[in-house]
Amino acid sequence: MSGGGDGNSAYGHKAFQRSKSHFTDRITADGRDGWPVAEGRYRLVVSRACPWASRAVISRRLLGLQDALSMAIADPIQDDRSWRFTLDPDGRDPVLGIRHLGEAYDRRERDHGHGVSVPAIVDVPSGELVTNDYQQLTLDLATEWTALHRPGAPDLYPDRLRDEIDSVMADVYEDVNNGVYRAGFASEQGEYEAACAGVFRRLELLASRLAGQRYLVGDTITEADIRLFTTLVRFDAVYHGHFKCNRWKLTENPVLWAYVRDLFQTPGFGDTVDFDHIKRHYYRVHTGINPTRIVPLGPDLAGWHTSHHREELGGRPFGTGTPPGPVPVGEEVPVGTTLRPPSTQHRKKE
């Protein structure tokens, strides 16, 4: 997710088109792009608000890469230089020593003109951006970083299922991950209606697929589930209202609501989700479609921890592996919070 400015008045006034990643170097086991996998060398920069970055947060946690790949969390509200580290003391990332992610982009290529996006991986010794290729980044964490995976790490991209995973992910990307944005940022009625119809057509197909199986591909969690989850977990909080994808709420679809709760309650998923960051980013930054910047109080989050009964379909979340351990100190998120405006934000009692 890229951005610039504290709010973006262009959204909602021109047709949406997602930019391709400009920096597509890969960090690999053999270092063929000049960036070999190495413990402690790189820093992952994310926003908990961004669904694309959240994929990397989940993958890193499931694979147990916390010690090998440190993580910086950007403020969900951008300024005119985009993603900033105002959540950290003195407004600087404590490892990279920079105030804005754009500084790492500039060290790699000044005046590149392609925006500043997350997720991004930065080379700590040089301070240069390595990659912002959100599509490839998580696949490489699953396949190129295996020497640094935790014992019991799941295989998120099993070789024998890759063709099917790729096919499912392509449909999910086109109609769901990206479809909600095309609907939300549409500038004409017909453009909006086509995108919105595509979102719900695909969601209904996915619900049919998931009615008889616990996960999207095979009987374990894969990259495909991660990519669908990061959109579904934001659906009622943001996409239903803010992006006008309101034919029905996720909570009104029994299969998808149970599916996403199953994942949310799985270690590595819900414990990475911050509804505060999600809502403040979308409603306060996208001023083209929410000029008042008012952040809604709902929806009620209590249902995320209710029983889903998806285990009755079988499946093994981590295959022959094991769940990840506790969330590292400093990376906890206030799961179960209800957002209020910044001055009156409070924690909901469990």
C-alpha cells in the first residue's frame, strides 16, 4: 500500500489502478540478485493498516522469522512524505535511524517517482531499500528463507500444490484483494457497480468452495489463505462502508464468517491484527472519499472470538508442524479494542 500526504484527495476522483512494484529484487538463498538470505541483515517495514503488508507480518510470524528478520511498524496516518516512524521514540526507526521509509527508497534510487509503499525490506548495513514487491516477498519468505525457519514451521507454499494455489490467489487478487479498492475508489457509477459485483460474485464462489473444506487449497493453511484473510478481516470494518461494498456484511455469510474466525483464532493471524490502525488509516487518509475524516465507532468486535466449528471439516492448520510461540515483546497488538477518536480511545472490557 502506497501513499503520500496526510489524506489523499485524489482517491474517489479518478479511476483506481494499482501500481506495480518498482523494486523487484529478491532476497534468495543463493543471493542471485545480490541479496542473500542472512540473519539480522534486513528489516521488514510494514503498516498494520495495510492488507498487503499484513501478509508479510503473518508469514513472518507463522514461519518464526522474528529473530532473523526484524520488523518496523509505521504510523497508520501518513504525512506528505508517506509512511513515517512516529510510533517510535523521537520519530525515528531505532534500527534504520530514519524518520520516513522514503529515505530508504531515496538511498536506493533518488527521484524514482513510483511512490513509497509497504511492505518493504531494507538492507540494514546500507540503509537502502531492497524490495517492495508485495506479491513475491511472502513467497520468498516461505521458500527462500527455509534455513532460518523455526522448528515446526508450516509449509505455506507446498510445491505439489503451487499451481492450484497460484490459480486461487490470482482470482482472489483480481476480484477481492484489488476488487474492493476498485469499488471504493471508483469515480463513475458503472465502474463502481462492475467492481462491486465482481467482489461479491467471487466471495460467493469462495463460500461455495469453503463450505466443504476448511482451507482454500489442501488441508492446511497456505499462502492463499493468508491473502484472502487480510481482506476479509477488514471487510466489515472498512470495505463494507468506506468502500461501499455493502451487498452484505461478512458476518451475514455463515461460511466466510466462520472461515475468517477460524483463521483469526489461529496463532499468527488474529494476534497480528490491529483494528485501531486499520480504521484510522482508511477513514483518515482517504479524504477523497471521506472528507470529514470521521472514524466510525463500529463494528462490534466481540464476535471474532466466538466458536466457528470449522474443525469439524478436518484439516490440520500447520500440517505436520506446530503453532508459532507467543508474540514477541514489543510486537503485541490490542486485539479486542474498539476504536474511538484518538482523544477518547479506550479499551473494551473482555
